[in-house]
Amino acid sequence: MARRMFGQIGRLKKEKIEEYKTLHAAVWPDVLKTITECNLENYSIFIKGDLVFSYFEYTGTDYEADMEKMAADETTQKWWGYTKPCFEKYDADSEAAFYEDMESIFYYK
Amino acid sequence: MARRMFGQIGRLKKEKIEEYKTLHAAVWPDVLKTITECNLENYSIFIKGDLVFSYFEYTGTDYEADMEKMAADETTQKWWGYTKPCFEKYDADSEAAFYEDMESIFYYK
């Protein structure tokens, strides 16, 4: 089973940066459980100024289906009710205010 | 031996984005060898617009010493002679034009 590495970037509202950090210092156990059930591993979030970067690895066989499964999870929806309002649109071209996929240009085991 | 996750961000000159991608499509073998010898693993680079994000894991016992070792490697210095000119300063507060460490705010295995 191939492991796929993902990088995503987002921009936080300046007045919500501290709240986003506080939320992620104690992520709800059921949100973590769903991450595992959706085949995501080795999940990190980094921050610099108002930019947040997420890195994770996908170990399943149908990424889109697993992301739909995550989005359908009730606890994850409640969690996003707290985290998504911390974001503003990444840039003028963004459709929504949340994480956006980056392009992988290098990988070395 | 603890594994430490690192995230770094940098800003490319707009006219150098394609060159940076091309360079990383075929990184020199001796640069990769030095990465391994300096105890870095699972190294990814992602790009969006002019922003680049690097993720890697450090498995050694003295990160600063290993980074000095990397900086002293002649081939790596030559490689940086191609890659560093692709960068501009990340922001007005930046000391130099290259990658800057981000703060880790979340990790889940």
C-alpha cells in the first residue's frame, strides 16, 4: 500500500492565531480517532505568523472517500466549528477559508 | 532516540520558482547522501505560489552539530550555490533569504 505525503497551507485571522494554537494543544480524542480511521498518519501542524502548514501521510487506498468519511463525522464537524472560523482566505483566488493543497516537488526517504 | 519533526518555510523569487522545481526533480546523489549522514529522514518539499515548505524528521542526537556538518559539506555548498539564489527574504524581518523554522503546534502519530 503506497504512502502519500500531503502538504497543505492556510492563513489564520491575526486575532485567532492564539486560539488556533490553544485548540491544537488539546485536540479532542474523537477527532484523533477519526484521523486514524481515515488512514492519516504522522500528522504535524506548523505555524509562522498567520500562516499554518499541515503535513500528513495517507496510507489508505481511496483518499477522496476517506476525506468524505472524515467530513461526515459528527465530532469532526463540531471540531471544525471551532477551527475553521480561525481561518481567512489564503489569497484572493481561494474559494473558501481553510487549508489548501500544496504541490509536492521533492521527497527523500 | 527521539525523532523530531521540523517544518520550515521560505519565499522564492517569482522568476526562480520553475528553476527551484527543476532542481528538486533531480537532486544530486551526494546531496541526498549528506542528508542521510546528517540524520534527516522523510524529507518533503511542497510549493504553492512563491512559498515553499520543507518537512523533515531528525533522528540524531545533536541537531545543531549535524546542521554544521551539512553546511561544511562541499557538495552541499555547491548545491546551495544553485538553490539559495532562488530565494528572497521571507519577510522584512528576515536576516537572510532562505528557509526559516516554523513552530510546531500539533503532532499526532
